[in-house]
Amino acid sequence: MDAASQSLPTEEMLVKALLQAKSRTSLENLGIRVSRYGLVITLLLIGALKFTAGEAQGIQPLVASSPLMFWLYKVFSLQAVSNLIGMIEIAVAVLIALRPFSARLSFIGSIGAIITFLLTVSFLFSTPGAIHFSHGFLLLGDAGQFLIKDLVLLGASIWTAAEARNGE
């Protein structure tokens, strides 16, 4: 056997590599679906909560201290701001969920989710006490502990936007 034939992959090696690649693709597909519909359920539930007085009061300090959103309370009432945010979250969830029917609408919804979670992640920096330093370490306050999950949701939104844009 010459050196060239020894370096060529065997049929068994090729089959094994193909099976591993297929397995990885299936796992990725599962991850995309869990991310997408986990995002949908999260946005639907959080959006529905915005129609309650307790949630309207709960988000008020976050929105009021935001340099991007504080003005909403100058235009709308406490409950109207919360309702508006809730309607946006529900609309975004519905658009993302439409992926089996329209990659384009799902992409638009995912972009809406990216904007939503960029705004909520920005609350980490604009809400007093959300993050602070103690002895050289970054620590999360109560608001920070509530908001940090939005960083993961932002990542899921980016991932579902990329998948929907590719139209796969």
C-alpha cells in the first residue's frame, strides 16, 4: 500500500463523519426550535402580564429611568405604557411563531424581539442599583437579577432572526 492510499479516508470514516454531521444538524435544529418557541411563550406570558396593574407598577422604575423610554410617561398613563409594551411583546411573539408559514414574518418578529431585549438589557445600566461594584466585583442588585435573563433572550432572538433570514 502506497503513502497516498494510506492518507485517504476509508468508507467507514466517511460514514461516521456524515452521521456525526447529521446528528449535529438535528441538535442545532432542535436548539433553534426550542429557542424560537421558548421565546414565543416567554414574550406571550410577559406581554399578557403587562395588562395587569401590578406589572405596570413593577416596570415603572425601569422605564422611567431609561434615557430611551422615560418620555412614554409624559405622553401616556402608567397603565397605557404597560399595555403598549404588552401589545408589542405579544405582536412580536405571534410574528416569531409564524415561522412555519413565513420566514419573512418570523424574521421581522425576531428583529422586534432583538429591539425589545436590547432595550431591556439597557435597563441594567440605566436603573439605579441594578448593577454595582463591590470590592472590585460586578454585582447585580434586585433589578439586575430580574433583567439579566434578557441577555440570553437577546441571544435567542438574534439566533432565530438569522435562521429565519436564511429561510431554512
